[in-house]
Amino acid sequence: MPLVSMKEMLNKALEEKYAVGQFNINNLEWTQAILAAAEQEKSPVILGVSEGAARHMGGFKTTVMMVQGLLEDMEITVPVAIHLDHGSSFENCKKAIDAGFTSVMIDASHHPIEENIEETKKVVEYAHSKNVSVEAEVGTVGGQEDDIVADGVIYADPKECEELVKQTGVDCFAPALGSVHGPYKGDPNLGFKEMEEVRDLTNTPLVLHGGTGIPLKDIQRAISLGTSKINVNTENQLVFTHAVREILTKDVKVYDPRKYMGPGREAIKETVIAKIREFGSDGKA
């Protein structure tokens, strides 16, 4: 199945009250694991690619070609989007789109709302002309993801969310409401009241960044309040590293990368399957 945009899968998720997982990829094994999990669970899936991960894998074009090759070789039948996560500029979003990405996020949330809207508008205009979906962000998600570092959390203003959606026509957006990138220190504290207000004002699929470590009851509540896309990266990094470290610690003579990358890949697959079931997207392809 060819790569698709996120638009249709997220609108369906919003309507039927489940969420599609965005699982970030970092290399071949990561991508294999996530695609295998989605295919097994008959779930749509979003492959997130940060600018740093794209550089690590050789560039936007190389990343797209790798994913397309796997879709064919693995005989993937479920909808798959390849999404630029936290695109830092119009130029980088355009490069990703021109390389074959089917979805992009423009993260201009660190600018005043007027600048955020203007930058997002530019990206939407170009992306929609290529049938590519767009995500934006309002407020500040805490923590660090690749090149994006945020000191603390700034809650999104619901009125600013309404203005951004109305003026830009984005396909989904991430209102920062207490989640963070990376491991949580203490319990997550999500702003459900604001989430409900944003949902009512925008009627657009919401995105929850920093999905690792959020309790199931909070995930379910967020989905009931319009969250249709949930991003997971840290959890896969942790289980992959744990599996690899275990093999290398147990047998110091192991040197064939397949001997330790294979178990790492399997650990990610099992984690993604569990998340897909948590989010309720299994059987929704």
C-alpha cells in the first residue's frame, strides 16, 4: 500500500473515538518493528521522523525510500503515513514534502501566536497543494526531543488554538496541555478541562505529544476529549536499549549486530502492539 497523509486516518479516529499512534523511527530495525506491529494489529500507523533522525538515517529522501521499500517487501496492507516531527521551518517542511513525506509538523510554537499562524499558513498552503497533511503546535510541550528543548510547560490558550485552526486550516494540532517529551518526573498532569474547551472550539483532531509514561486512564480520557493522535518515542528507545544491553552484557563475545539488533527490534514490536491496543486503533485499518 502506498504512503498516505494523516488527514483521513485522524478524522476517522476523531469520529470513532480512538487514537492513531505516531511511533518515531530511528533506523531500519525501528521501522520494521513498527510496521510489523501495525500490520499484525490491522491498525493505521504514523511513522514520525525528527529532523535529527532524518540526518542520522542519511536524509529525507533516504528515509522515504527505506520506508517505501519496506512497505513493498513486508507486504504492508494498512494505511501508513510518514510524518516530519517538529519541523523547524517552512524550508525544512518543504524539503521533506519534496522528498516524499506525506505529512509534516511545523513547530512555530516558540513564536508569538501571530507569527506561528503566518508560518503555519505558508506550510499548509504548500503541503495541501501536494495532498500532504499538516500538524501545528500551540503552547510549549516540556522536555527535550532531538534539537527541540523546552524549559517547562506553557499551556496552550484555547482561544489561540481556535484562531490558529480557523486561519490556517491545519489537519490536526497539538495544544500543549501538560505533557512532556522524555521520561516524566512524577505523575503527568494533563489539562483535561482545557482539552475539552479546545475540542469544542476547534472540532479538529488533537495531538498528544510525550505519550510515554501517561497512565491508561489518562490516555482514555484524552481520547474521549478529541485526542486522535498520540506520539510515542521514549518508550521504544528504552525497551530497545534494554534488550540490546541485556544481550551484550550476557555474552561479551557477541559481535554480529543481527544477534542484538533482532531482540531490540522484537522489543519495540511488542511495545507498539501494546500501545496500539491502548489507543484503540487495532482493527481500524
